[in-house]
Amino acid sequence: MVVHMDRMFFFDAVREELFKGELTQPQVEGITAILDAWERRFAPADLRWLAYILATAYHETAYTMQPVRETLAQSDARAVEILEAAFAAGRLSWVKTPYWRPDEDGCCWLGRGLVQLTHKRNYEAMSVLTGIDLVADPDRAMEMDAAVTILIEGMLQGSFTGHKLADHLNATTEDWVNARRIVNGTDRAEKLAGYAKAFHAAMRPDAAQGRVRG
């Protein structure tokens, strides 16, 4: 039996806790796409996982809840300019090899989507997972359906770093901080933990309408 969450309560709660009292239509659409995909395929699973997935999208998209290009630039060329400037200024100290520079085929493997998918090898892996040739057309990682699949499946399977949701949120462990290792080491880990807890707190069962489904 799957008890679905009270979405009206959920949206009211996250609007106040995470979106400064106002949700735009694109934000609602992005959150809804994630919730719908989860309920179609993973609803019996741990809701803490869904909360951390939403928190990751919230952070990685600069709160827009829409698939974006790294730096939020409207083109690859502009994103590359921004990343090159930041790299030259020493603001990307963790980057050893500038992954955004166009390769021999002119493709840029910079971050795209609801979780910032980078490096050609990850686009190759996610092509298999989504059934979409993201190597031939990396921008397709910014299509909502593909972006949601990459976000959810990647975090469930440990596709990005080898860490997966079940490693940090399970029957005996609730490590919201180290769950960040699923995507990006410990970068902003405390902030992400706070976001995830806020999403989780909003997920009360839809008992008022008695909507219990098998």
C-alpha cells in the first residue's frame, strides 16, 4: 500500500520554508515533475530519499527547479566564458582539468540539468540510463523528462560518485550531511542537509482525503 503525500500541505510548507513565501509556475512545474516521476516508479521507497533529491535540484538549479546550464548561462559559449574567468581567478580551486572546454568535436561537457551533469563519461553513462543519446546532443540533458530521470536514477544508483541514497539514509543511518557525497563531496553539505530536512518535514501523508493506493 502506498500512502501519497498531501501535496497541498507540501507546497504550502515549502513555499514558506524554502521559497520566501512565493512559488513561480516554473518552480511548481519542476517540483511536480519530480514528485510525479517518484510516485510513478518509486513511491514505496524512503521519503527521505525524495527529500534529498528535491534538495539537490533546489541547490543545483539555483532554486529555479528547472533544468539549467551551469552558471545559468543561456548558451554554452557564455557558460564557458564565465567558467574560464572563475578558473583564472582561482575561484574553482577543486578543478584540476577544465571539463567545460570544447573537445576535439566542439562539444562542451559542462553542467546541465537538475543535477549538474559534467564530463563526457557521465553523459555516456546517462545516455544508457535514459535511452537518449546525450553524447550526440548534450543539451537534451536539459529536457525535463531526461533531467528528472538523471536526477532520481543517478542518486538512487550511485551513478555520479559511487555514493547512493541508501548509503546515507537507511534503516539504521540518517546522515543528511554526508548524503551530499552522492553528488559533490561535501560542498555546501550543511546547507543541503537543511534544505532536505525542510522538504522532508513538508511530506505528511494525504490522510485527510484517505487516498491510499496499492
